[in-house]
Amino acid sequence: MRTGTIAWADVTASPVYLDAATAAPLHPVARQALLAALDDGWADPDRLYSPARRARQLLDAAREATAETLGVRPDELSFTASGTTAAHAAVLGGLRGRRRAGRVLVHSAIEHSAVLYAAEQHVADGGTAVEVPVDRLGRLDLDAWSTAVAGAHVASAALIAASHEVGTVQPVEAAAAACARSACRSTSTPRRWWAGCRCRPAGRC
Ligand SMILES: Cc1ncc(COP(=O)(O)O)c(C=O)c1O
């Protein structure tokens, strides 16, 4: 049995690698930055001694660079340990923050299971989830989405930016505009998507 890490050579040895939305070898510059951070920024960034202050500098610089790429303020950005944690924080945290608007969550039928489980949790807690259908190519039904987000007591709406099962890129900007017209809060779950696209992936309407 083979153990150990997968090298880039293993990946390129296969004819076509199609799972880049889940994982891909790091860009050489990103790899260099990561290795430098591991060597230089290993200390607890919350402490005050010099290696800790160095770690804090590196973390803050990473946050600023990421925020700039995403078009958000650095203090609006949280790093999480996994996509699932991020999706749960965005969906359940967003709903909690908008409690006064209502308890209805709108989401597409092809959200990642992390979002669907968060929606299930919300329903188990007494909230409501409205699922918006997609066509046979996985494209969101924009009319149904617009009607759903304009409904009463809608607090939040979640739309996956791009599906890594079928590769469908969703009309995130048009969906966010429908949310803006209805004053509901939209969350787009991009994971790796934003690295390759121009649109702003998430927005407060
Ligand atoms: C939109 C989205 N949410 C959540 C996840 C789950 O991420 P993780 O496996 O890091 O928990 C993924 C994984 O691909 C994802 O694409």
C-alpha cells in the first residue's frame, strides 16, 4: 500500500486532472509564500514577543492581500479551517444576524452539502428554507430565484458560485441584484472559484 503525499508529478501523470475546484498544486509564488510563513511565522500571533509579532505581521499582510483580491475590507474577512466551517458560519451566522428581517433562507437546489446541512439545521431550529430549482445543466432558474428572494420574511439567500461536480458557473451578479432589489442578504460560496473569475463573489445587498 502506498502512503505519503501526492506530488505534482503524480497529478500530471494522469491524462487530465479535472478536480481543481477541490485541490490543485500551489502556484509557485503561493508555495514560496507559504513556506516562508511556516519558517518565519510559526509563533502565536496573539503574543507580544518578537517571533509572535512577526507572525502577526505575516497574517495581517495575508489578510490585506486576500481582502483586496475579494474587494472587501480586511476586517470583514475571516479565515476558517475548512470550507464547511466557512459555509456554516456564512449561512447560520448570516441568518442569525438578520433575525429581525425574518427566518426564511433561500438556496439553490445544487448547493454544496455543507450549505444544505446548514439549511436542514435552520429548519430543525424552526426556520424555513426555500429551494430554487436548476435546469438540466445545473443553471439556476433566475425567475424562480427572483420570486423566492422577494418573498416575505426572507433573511438570507445562498448560491454556489460554480459547481465543481458539473462545472456550471452561476449568474451570481444577477442573483445578487435580485437580492438587492428585495433587500435580502446574499451569500455566494466560492471556495476556489474566485481565484479564476472576475466577478465579485459575495456581496451584502
Ligand atoms: C462551496 C463549498 N462549501 C464547502 C466545501 C467543503 O469544504 P471542506 O471539505 O474544506 O470542509 C466545499 C468543498 O469543495 C465547497 O466547494
